[in-house]
Amino acid sequence: MTYSVRELAQGVLKRDRRSVARLMTAIENGDPDSRAAVSELYSHTGCAYTVGVTGPPGSGKSTLIGQLAKQYRRQGKKVGVIAVDPSSPFSGGAFLGDRIRMQELSADEGVFVRSMATRGNLGGLAKDTADFVSVLDAFGCDIIFVETVGAGQSEVDVVKLADTIVLVMAPGLGDDIQAIKAGIMEIGDIMVVNKADRENAERTVLEITEALELETEQKEWSPPVVRTIATSSEGADKLVERLEEHRSYLKKAGMTHRRIKGETQLLEALKAKLAETVIADLRSDPDYEGMIEKIASRRLNPYEAATELVGKIVGKKWT
Amino acid sequence: MSETTLKVRSAGAERRIRALVAKPGLNSHDRGAKVIARALRDAGMEVIYTGLRQTPERIVEAAMQEDVDVLCLSILSGAHMTLLPKIVNLMKRKDLDDILVIAGGIIPEEDVSKLKEMGIAEVFGPGTPTPVTVNYIRNNLKRKL
């Protein structure tokens, strides 16, 4: 059965799950009509609350998201989950193993879970994750969880995307000092110490609390520390309470928060459009490979080359 | 430009085959499923692995949400003649029959033709070299890449 990508957008608005899934695939594969479809859905977005879940591998992010999803389902909320895992830089393939921790949710029509591979994108998310969030938002999800790759120290994409960021740590992963050094603690709105039944859990809680106190910048929101045992759902209800508190806090901060997000979306869309247009053009330029050669052999400086190229493009527009 | 550079550069750009590897039923170990999952990943596919003891309904729902190109069912328990047709019928009912469905595991020769009639495209017995399965998938996808 054939369908157009624009029809898929309509399907999403009509709450058809298959349309959501297919539209996501079209976006991810760069279908030329998918831009227009996402654009059409834009005015239907803005209702979902987006929670980024980040933290080192093995900290229990997926299991925790599964528990949070259950909590929100009990409230009758519609839940979306996007779980991102890394692509192999050599084979290009990926093992997307987050869903396995949430598989019982597949029996619940009120939850939509989609796995994504980074496909070379750095920063913790895939290139199209933001668009996937928009699709789930337009589809009617009340809350959308986005699980990052979880390398732990370079998860900056999620900052631009999520309303609230939950940083999940677990005792004994050796990440506490690393995290402080890397500054990742700055991005967490809520800190979770998962596997809180482990021996050194309290030490981890202490280290995080102390690290938070070291943050000298005066913030209006003090990140709370929540203990959880994701495998038994312990602490999940407390975590939901903290999420709702942060959500209220954001509401009070009002348009500021939405404006920051709006500006981010504009700049990202602009960068993507520019890159797409310019780079496509550039690659078909006969001088392109020669330029690369010169840069590799240090006869040409990439920064100067870029400035020159931009000058040419802008110059074309202005003459 | 070195071959590795070319590979790395194009790793992000190509259209990837997405596969779901599932184990319906009451099987207790999943070594075979994990072997095939790894092989598909090494062949450049994006593999969603749903783990042990999955009901047909959950497997089909996952295949739909993940919009996979191929569904690989691994089954050891002997319940293949009930579980596999159930899955294929669910897929048809949900308008998912553009997804290639293959099966592997302990499935007796005499049941293979019946399964094929019901909609399982191919059955791969234990010990099938993984490149055989990978190539079959590549050459028999129902959806255009």
C-alpha cells in the first residue's frame, strides 16, 4: 500500500501509530517530502513535556525510563520514548538494545517507543531526534522521554532538546570525579542515583551533593538528588514528583524557556538548511577535492578557505 | 582517500536496513538470536533486539513502531507451528506485510514448506553461516531501499 509522506503527517494528526512510525523512517532516510511534513506538524507541537535522560552506560537509564513510563501511564498520560544508541563507525550498523528493558510497554497502546542509531552524529543524539520528538508531540504524547547514547561526557545535544534533563548515575561506575571534571553535572536538572541498594550508593549520593555545592553559579533551581532502584521501581514515584516540580518551575519561568527553545530550533533548522544547500553545491564543485588536498598538505588553511567560501556565497547574494 | 575514511564518511549517509530480532515463546536461552543480531549489525544493519519470551502481540507492535524492514524470529521451543503463523497473521491484520519475515532455530524440515505457505519467507536452520542469512535479507527485502 503506497502512501505519500504528506499523508503520513495527516495520519499522525489522526493518531495513527503506523503513520508515526513510517514518517519517522522517511525523515531518517532524508525523504525530500519529510521536511514539508515536519513543517506541517509544527503548529501542532508544543504540548508535550520532553525529558532527556542521560548518564554513563550501565547506569540504568532504559530501565528507569520504563518505570517512569508506567507511572505516567497510571495517570492516563500518553507516553513517547526515543532511545538512541551508537552506530559503529566502521560497519555503519548498530545494536539498538534499549527497547529490551521496556518491552513490556509494547503491550500498552498508550506508549510509543522508537529506537534510533546515531548514524555518525556526535553529541549524544541522532541528527533527527528533534524531529522525532516533534512527530510524537504532534501525535499527542503528553510526555516524551529521550534517552541519550550515554557516553556521559559529551551529551550536549540533549540540552537543546529537552525541557528537563535527568542525569542518571550508579555507584561504582567511576564516573563521579570524571563528571565533575567534565562539567556534565551542570546539565542535570535532576540527579538520580540508581541501583541505590548497592553498598557504595550513599557515598555516590554524598559525592554528587558535594559536587553540586561546588557549582558557584547562583541558580534558581537546585537540582535534587533522587535515589532509585529501577529494577524494582523503587523511587520512581519520587522521581515523578521531582519532574513535576521542575515542570512547574519552568512554567513560572514562562516564555523565557520557550523563547530559548524557539531560538534553538530556528538556528538548528537554519544551520541544517544552509549546510544542506552549501555542502551539496560544494561537493559538485570541480575544485573541491583540490581544496581538500591543499588543506591536508597545509598549503591552505581551512578557516581561511571557509571564510572565502562564505564570502563568495554571500557576495553572490549581494551583487 | 583510504578505504577506512570512505567507510567512515559514508557510514552516516546510507539508507540502513532496520531489523527486529525476536524470540517468541518460552525459550530459555538466546545465544542464537544474539549471534544473528551481531552478524546483522556487523553487516551494517540497525538491529533492535527485543529479548526473551515475547508474545506475538508485543513482537508485532515493536516491529510496527520501529518500522523495520525485516523481522527475524528465533524459536527453539517447538511451538513454531502455533507462534509463527500467529505472528504472520497479526502482521497481515495490521497492514504490515511489507515487512520481510524470516525464522531460525530448531524447525524440522517437514514444517518448512507449510511455514512458507503461511508467509515465512525463509527458514534458516542452526549452523547456517550468518553471511547466508545476511545476503538473503539484502536480496529479498519487500520494501525498496
